[in-house]
Amino acid sequence: MSEQTSDYYEFGRFRVKSDERVLKRGEDLVPLTPKAFDILLTLLENDGRIVSTQDVKLPADGESATVKVRFTANEAGARVFSFKIPTQTGEQVTQNNARDALIQINDRA
């Protein structure tokens, strides 16, 4: 769990300064790409909570499939959504079973 003050988050030996877009471990700067920083900040702001889950049926022949995902966001802002499927019997490559997507939710007003 993270602790937030007005201008930074702390967890373990790490400190995230959101206004400066900096991650430090102790006094050492931890280099992050802009996308990685956005994902980290979004996870900290939302405490990693699950928004929703959805069961999907994948083709039995191993072909790829497109799945539409629908959800309603409670507030505007950047959000990270993780999409995961369980490892299939006999599957040798599992690194492609999960994807994270950073999505900007805009206010509809």
C-alpha cells in the first residue's frame, strides 16, 4: 500500500513525485519512460483496484480473436486497464497472455 502526501507517494524505499514526474529509490533516480511513469502513477492513484472482469470465449483452434470490452468510468483521468487470459493447456509461450493499456477517460459534460 502507498502513502500519499500533498506532492508525492511513498511505498517501501520508493518515492514518486508526481508534479516532477520522478521516481526515486532512496536518493537514487529510477529511470522510467513517460508511459511507464503514467502507468505507475495511475496505479498509485487507484490503489490497483479491479474495475470489472469479463469472461470471453476464445476460438478452440488457436486463432486470434477480437473482444469488445465495455465499462463505465466513475471519473475522468488516465487509467490503466489490464487484460489477462489464463495459460492454456500445452501453451509454451505465455508472455502474450496479458496486456496493459493506459486510457485517458474524458469528462462527457
